[in-house]
Amino acid sequence: MHAAFHYLSRLSFQTKINIGLALIIVCFGLLLGAINYAVSSRAVLREALLRGEVLSVNLSARSVESILSMNFLRLTNLVTEMVDRDDRKDLVYAFIVDRHGQVMAHTFRDGFPVALLQVNQVGDLQPFGMTLLDTGRERLYDFAAPVMVGSTRLGTVRIALSHSTIKAAIDRLMWINLVATAGATLLALIGSTFFARTVTRRINALRHSAEQVVKGNLDVQISLAPDRSCWEIMDCKEKRCPAHEDRLRRCWYIAGTFCPGCSSHNFPEKLDDCRNCPVYRRNAGDEIQSLAESFEFMALTLKDHIEELRRSERNLARQKQLLNTILDVTPDMVTLQDEELVYLAVNKAFCRHVGREEGEIVGGTDFDIFSDEQADRNFHEDMQILLTSHPLSKEIMTRGGKGKKWHHVVKVPVVENGKIIGLLTTARDITVVKQYQEKLIHSQKMEDLGRLAGGVAHEINTPLSIILGYSQLLLKDFPADDPVAQDIGIIEKQAQVCRKIVADLLSFSRTTEQAAQPMDINDSLREVAELVEHIFRQNRIVINLRLDERIPPISGDKERLKQVWINLYNNAADAIGDDGCISVTSKLCAHRRRLVVAVADTGSGVAEDDLDKIFEPFFTTKPVDKGTGLGLSVTFGIIKDHGGRISAISPVPSEYVDDSPACSGDSGPGTVFFVELPLEGNELPPDECIEIPKKET
């Protein structure tokens, strides 16, 4: 049963309609044929029995006179004529008997069967009697009618109709009904097939259009164009009407038409207003036509909607690409988080900062990126912003593998329709700004200290000169071996030391007039190295010179620059103590607009926190009584007067580590000082010198 239903379900709609209509027609045809056969056969039988009754009664009436006159010849002629003139050939026999049962006339050719006299007895008061006889050869309807004159009975008339003849007539009638039913069924099947094909053809057109829509082809046209369109029927000249000269769509589906009486609503409200319009009454079709038009309108609306979505998608893609480009090229770190603080978008600067790919960050939280302590701090801070809707702007300092960094962080809640939907965070690296601020503060402090030191030195210089002069005069009044002379000599020596300090303070505080002249920077470095080399050698300190002979002469104060080299060499030797190397390198930068002198040592190095303070006056890392803290300050001022710059890095970068055999022993991290001097003009060019390694911050 299930297989039969499955097979029927796979048949085409047209076949199903044909089978259904055929079953209905055949069933009704058979039912009507059976009813017709039953009614007809009964009518034929009734008509045959009525005919037998009429024949028997009629024969009885006609035989009265002949029986009274005993005219046996006439009686014989009556029964013979009746049988011979029977057109239907169903009258088998006829005979007449008197009231005593004697046969008076009969139509039997082979002798009268006496047994017939014993059957189908009829009374005097009965108009006739009928019984079905079976003679063994055939079945007969036997009719008997009394021959009466008044109340006197003269005899009995008997006739018989053949049952097989009557049945043959009924069978012929059955076959006629059957053939008629079959012919009507065949005609009905032909008609139903034509009807089914007409209906399914339009349904198949709808199905084909639906398949095209599924495949993405929305330019479907199922309904036929009307023979007369709306502007032709209404004689409309309004070309601004959206339905004007549009032969594909019906005007009752188009909104904003100018036809009088039509509303501006869209389908389906507009269809209700157009049902009484002459255009609709002329062009509207049946339900399938209406379904096809609705399907075309749906496909057209869907096409317009898809086109609108595609335009919106293209615009969104362009805007997204533009936004990604802007976010990726900006050096600021930008992130967007939802109300659950899950990352929705990040830019490349943020990815570089946290050292992860964008796909690893999006979808996660701070707990997936930062340490638990940092993530917990960010979580409470971000939730406070989301709850209060107050933006946050702050500067933070972090320390990492690349040293100290400063960021200016701004966090703003993202609001949509009055509801906070996320958090936008930007962080700008302001480390360079902070460094410039520190340098500016340092310069200002240096300037103030220089002014203070200059004033103090100026006030001390005069009494110090008097002390020195009178001590030298007193030395002339005493012999050299006199103890008083020795004491005065100590006073004179210390006064000389104080004078040297005062001279350094004046040099630091004043911008002296330079004795600028062409000079060779390498010769200056060699002269100072030769001057201090024999002293350093006593402590087994070696000076290695690696000088670039391509450096052209520069304009500078040779003596003051020598003082710079002496300070740097002495500081390096003090940092080494015993057994070490001082590597002096000079080179041209790639753009050949500045030179760089690097003085590296193998000493104990300088702590990171002290690197920014070593050029401040009176700051020293040396033990007490080993330095005044003015050497590097004076060096800083001399280099600044030459338009240059001095900086220091500790520990020494690998490319500046001296690998000569004399320096292969145990050594400290060391410190390297870089002195940059312009080859032309009084200030450094704006471009960077790639030969100087950057201090990690």
C-alpha cells in the first residue's frame, strides 16, 4: 500500500488528474449502466408479460363466437394467424380448450403435448393467469385466459412467450448500454485530458518560473501581456505615471499611479481599490492568472530588494575597507569591544603591541591577552565606564621587553539608540613626546643650574684669586723647607683646585665664543689618545682607535673638543679601573652630513635610571672625592655649542664591543658615548643617523 501511494505521489499532476477523472467517469458510468440495465430489463420483461397478457385476453375475446358456433376451422385460423404474424418471433404456441379440457385448436406441428393441460389453471373470475414453464429444452412464459360469456365459461385460451427471446432482447439492451457508457467514458477521458493539459500547462509554467527564481533568475514572465494596457483603455497621456508603457506588469500592482480613483497604496491594498476599475475588469484573469501575476510581482519585488541589498553590501564593504585602511595605517592602537568586553575589532598597531594576530584577539577578552593582574584592572575600569557612561582619558607608563613606554589612552562608550553597546579604546604612543618633555625639563634645569653656578662661580672667583695671590706672595717670604711654607703650599694647591672648579663652572654656565677653525677630528682623537695612553697603561688599560679616514675636516674649536675627548677617556678609564679596553670609533653617517664618534669601555656600566642623569651638573656615579660631577656637564655644553649631540647607552651594543685579543678577558657591560657633530653648519641635519643604535625604551 505504501509503495502504491509512493508510486502515485511520483506521478505528474496531469497524470493524476487524468487518472482521477477516469476513475470517476468509469465508476459513474458503470453505476449508471447497471441502473439503466436493471430498469431497462425490468421494463422489457414487463412489456413482454403485458404483451402476453394482452394477446391471451384478446385471443379469448375473439374465440367466443367461434366456440359458440363450434367453428373449429376458424379457431385454428385464429391461433395460427397469431403465431405466424408475430413479428418478434417470441410467441411459441397458442391453443384453445373447451370447458371440459378438450383441445379445440392449437399451433403445435408435432402433436399436442397433453402435459400442458395440467399446468397454469386459471379461475373463472381471473382475467388471466401466468406461469413460467421449463420444458427441459427451453423456458416459457405461459399465459391462460378464460373464455367467458357472461358468467358462463366456454373454455380457456393458452399462449406461451419464449423466455430466451425476451432475455436476448434484454442482453441486446445491456450491450447497447455498455457500449454507450464506454463511448461516454472515452469522450469524458478525452475531455478531461484536454482540461488537465490546459490547467497543468499553466501550473508547469509557474513551476518552471519558480525553478528559475531558485536558480537566481528573477526576470521571469509567465502571464501574457494584455491586449490593451491601462493607458490605452483610460486614454492616459501622463508619462510620469510609473505604469505608463509598462507592458510587463499590471498597473494594480504598481504603487503611485496617476489613474483617477486609484489609491497610492502598494499591493495588496491597491488591488482592493482596483477591482471596479475598467482596466482590471478587462485584463484580470482566473485564479491561475492571478497567481501568475502575483508570482511575477513577488519576483520583481524580490529582485529590487536583492539589488538594494547588494548596493548596501557594496557600500558597507567599501566603508569597511576604508575604515580598516584608516585604522591599519594609523600608529594609534584602536580596539572595539562589545558590552561584554569581548573584542569585536582591532587594528594592526594593537596586534603588534600585544604580539598576536587579529584572528587570535577578536572574540576574546583581556583575560586571553594580558596578564591576570592587568586584565582584572582593565575589566573593572572598563565596566565602570560602561556603567557610568563617562569617558576616560589618561596617560600610563608600561615597562616591557623594549623598556619604558608612555601611552595616552582614551576610552569612550559606544551608544546606539540610547543604549551602550560597546567600548571604543584608542592608545597613542607618546614616549617620544615624553622624552622631549624630559629633555626640555632637563635643558631648562641645566640652564637654571648654569645660571646659578655661573653666579656663584663669579662671586667666588674674585676672593679665590685674592687667596691664591696672597698665598703665592707668602710663599716667597719663607724658605721652601719651612713648615709654614709647606702649609701655605697646601693652601695654594687647594686654591688651584678650587680655581679649576670655578673655571669649569664658568665654562658650563657661559656660552663662550668659539675659536672655530677647520680641524681634523681624527687628529684630535689621536692627540688626546697619545696624551693619556701612557697614564692608562699603568692600569693596563688599552685604547683602540678605529677611525674613518673618509671624514672631511670640520669647523670647530680644537682645544675645547680635546677637552671633550679627555673627559670621555678619563670617565672610561675610571669605569674600567684596571685591565680593560677603550674603543674609540669615528665614522661618517650614510647621508654624509654628520660624523659620529663612539667611545666605548669595558667598565662596570651605568644603571638605566642613571643614564638620563649623567649629564646633570654635580651628578656622578663615582665614589666620594673621585669626581665633581661637572665633567660630562661641561662636555654636554661644548658639544651643544658645536651644534652636536651627545648620548650614552649601557650596556654596550654588540657591534661596538671590542673583540681585539687585548680585550678578550673578563669585562663589565660597559658604556658607550656617542658624539654627533655636523659636517656643515651649526646644527645637526633633521634625518636620523642609522649607524647609531637606538636606546631601547
